[in-house]
Amino acid sequence: MDTKKVVTFGEIMMRLATPGRLRFSQAHELELTYGGGEANVAVSIANFGLPSTFVTRLPKNPFGDGAVAMLRSHGVDEKHITRGGDRIGIYFLEPGASQRPSMVVYDRAASAISCCTPQDFDWDVIFDGASWFHFTGITPALGAGAAAATKTACKAAKSAGVTVSCDLNYRKKLWSPEQARPVMSELMQWVDVLIANEEDTASVFGMHAENSNLEDGTLNLEGYERVAEAVGSRFNIPNVAITLRQSYSADRNGWSALLLAGGQIHHSTRYDMTIVDRVGGGDAFAAGLIYGYLSRMPHSDSLEFAVAASCLKHSIVGDFNLVTVDEVNKLVAGDGSGRVQR
């Protein structure tokens, strides 16, 4: 039976952000929420009405309990979360404004998930009834144990007939390109849908789009088409999506994506966004694409749904994309006026 259950695996962290776009040096208090790549995807999938399971390892303390309660409150199945370790990872966020970029400071060394082993998770049980498995390049970057657990999960997913997606999500504060390349290249053999942004493929696989300049917002679409085709060919991945961000300032970005699927390149609508919070934007795209595929939308429609879902996420404070399918579909249909709904 096709349950369309989505399983994600990774780290959920405490997010401590300065209020009102204050700098760290100005703030006397921090706003506590939770978030993290694969957890963000799990919450989006649950909001879209599909069964969603998030797998991680969390300490047995109030902060671990808070993360579990937060996931549960959004309808995410958390029964396969392993409890153990000493601490939950933390990230501090200083939101940017105008020409001042946002700043993220990590405090995640020796977090519970970074110290996990493959034996912490019973993947045969976890994947029972699942249709899709999603992970990001952040998880194997956390440490050797997390990388080994990711590999075990991918192998188990393929054995169970589960579709596997990966968001490259390269983080230079976690590992170098030289460290990332062999680990991520090995994992690609199990990936059916690869998601990357305009920087990830260059950092991880050394594949650059010619005549693009991320600093001034110049994106050569033909160059990224060639990158998608090259990545797909090298690793035999039939579906490759690349999100395309034109960053004019911390407050204003252009947002679109392309998708290689069925041997064809599809391009999305481009949105001009005024940003409230950009953290989790890529995860919202991944969740939208997964939803589109599981809903059996045509590839072009799946891409449009994913880009619109991510566009809406940029209007929401916090990591989680708290939007509905109807809201995404309205934007896809062209209703982006922002007029009050009465």
C-alpha cells in the first residue's frame, strides 16, 4: 500500500535568534525556537497533509524534550527518535538587514546526533510503510558516526524500495570541500533526487556554472543546466534540481529553480521576494518537490509547487514553513498580491 510516508534523518537544533534584527552585541535576550534541515522538511511535509517521520538522536533533558514536543505539535511522528548523548546542538542567528548579511554561529560540537552510531537506529522498522527518505549533506558532515548512519540508512532505504532524496547543503563551517567530496560522492549511488543550490555543486563536486556571479546576482541559466546534466550523468541520478537565488540584499532576493527530470530541463517562475526570514528556504523547496513527486504532479508542476512553497517560507519567522497546500497553490496560480484575506 502506498502510504506516501516520508522519513527524514538529521539534526534538530535549538535556534537562538536576536529579536528585531539586533546585532549580537546589542541583544539582551534571545528568542528560542527549534529547527534544522531535515526537521524543517518533516514539518513541511506534515503541514501538506502527508505522514511525516523525523529520525534523530537527542539528549534526555528539557531541551531534547522541547524539540520532541515541538515536532509533535506540528504533526510529525517522533517515535523513532533515539534518546542519548549529553547535549542538543545550538545555532545562534543574527538576522541581516539591507546590505548587512545574516550571521550564524554554531555550537553543535559533541551534540547527541553527531555522536551517534548506525546501531542507534532500526531502519528496517523505520522504513516499514515508507515511500520516501530524505537527508542532507549536513548530517554526514557532523562526524564519522553520523556519516556511517547516513550510509546505512540509504542502503536500507533502497533495499526497502524507498525513493531517496538528498539536499547537498554544503556547510563550510562543518567541513571542507576536500572532506565533503568523497563522502557525498559515495552516498550519491543511492540517490534518486538530488537538490542543490547555485554554490553546492561547485563546493562539493567542483562543477561550476560558467558566466555566473553570485555577488552581483548574475546567473547563467544555461550554465546551471549543464551542471545539472553533468551531476546527473556522473552519478546516474535521474532527477537533479538546482535552486537559483539572486541576492540583491539581505531583504530582497530573486528566487527560482530548474529541474532535470525525464531527460528534460524545466524552469520555474521567478519570484522577487522581500525577506522576513530566509533560514529554511531550501528545506521548504525540498519538501515542496517531494510533495509534488508523491502527489504525482507533472515534473514542471512539482517544480512550480516547490519554488512557490519556498517563496512563502521567506515570509515566515523561524525555520519551519507553516503554509498549507492551498496557500502554495494560490501562489502558483498567480495570486501573489499579498492582499488581506477576509
